[in-house]
Amino acid sequence: MKQTIFIITSIWFLSATTGCTTETPVKNEVSTMDVSINYMFDASNFELNKEYTLPSKEEVKFSRISYLLSNFYLIDENNFKITLNDQYLYADIGTSKTQLTLTNIPKGVYTGIGFSIGLDSNTNHGNPNIYATNHPLSPINNSLHWNWKGGYIFTAIEGKTLADNESFIFHLAGAMNRVDIELAHPFTKGDDALHAELIYDVKELFENPEVYNIKTDGSSTHNVSDTVTLKLFGNMNDVFTISNIGNL
């Protein structure tokens, strides 16, 4: 009788233990990409209020570089663009406002990213009062808004030339001058969040394709179509590069 009970108990124990399966925990997907921007002047780290020699051989100190980025998108392996709507960055080198977190990043294999320096016409001339005070496009936050007619300043560059201690002030704007940037860099989005590191080379603003000379080309602009504005916007295509994109 005892032997029978032992056998029955053993069969029940084996059935109970073999019937249990260990489930693999489901990993939650994090659909974000943190983007940080490092600032360089050619091969050196860039800082405000430090002396630099421009390609024109002029010695200068910068006191402000601020700009707006918009129209972010990803380029997938089939060369389709995955747009990331309504995401913006107000960047100011003199503050901690040099990074953002892009959201709604789908899983996939990608070959690069794109964005614009500046805004599309509808956003540029829209009502700025619709944005919360901490939004990148809030005039209170960025100090880059002229008025409803003029829209936003896309890039502000300010400083002094050391030879004569004269100020230069470049407030560059105009929806027609928006600079569209596309950067090739392969990466894969899985479950983990991503981190992208960009480099902004300030020197490129004053060369490539044209060397900009503050003394002869002009030391200020608040115009959307003068030669100062067009020449500086023309040099912005190469200011950004990607140093890395990987898991956070």
C-alpha cells in the first residue's frame, strides 16, 4: 500500500514539474532617439568668448550662436523617408539647450537621418503664441522671433572682430533660405532607445563653398535676401556631421 502511494505521488510530482514552463520576460520597446550636438571649430572644441581665426584670417570672438532645427526624418534601407512630425530643437551654444529626444522611432534598419536648419513657411509665419513657454518655438524661450510677417530667425550669429573691436550680428531668416541637411550613417533600431551624436563645425559657416570676410562682405544682416544672408546660408550645408548612432 505504501509502495502504491509512493508511485502515485511520484507520478503526480513529475507531471506537475514537467508541465511548468518558464516564460521569457517581454522586453518593452523604447521608441526614442536622444540627439546631442557637440561644437567644434575645425579640429578644436568650440567655446563662446574665445579667440578664433576665421578662414578670412580675421580674428574674432563669438558671443552667441543660436538656431532652430525642424523636419526630422529617418532614411530606411529602401531609401524611404520616415518623417518625425512636429519635433523641433532650439539650440543655443551658450546654454544647455544643445540636445533633444526624438520620439516615435520605429524598429528597422536605416541608412541615415535628415532635418532642416529653419522652418517651413506655414510654421515660420504661423501664430507663435500657440506654443507653451518651454516649447522650442516659443518666442519667450528662444528669442528668435521677429514678428508674424517676418517669422523666425533661423540662425543667430553674434560676436566681435578683435582688430577693431566691432560687433558683427547676423540674424539669418526667410523660409526660402531653409537649409535641408541629410546625413548618411547606417544604424539599426531594435527594442532599445538610441543615442545620436552630431558635430556642428562653426568654422564651416565662414567657408565652403565661399570664404566669408566680415570686413568686406558685411558685419550684419536682418534681411532675408541680401548678399550677406545668402552667402552665409550657402555655407551651412556642411556644418553638421554624425560621429555616432548606437544604443543608449
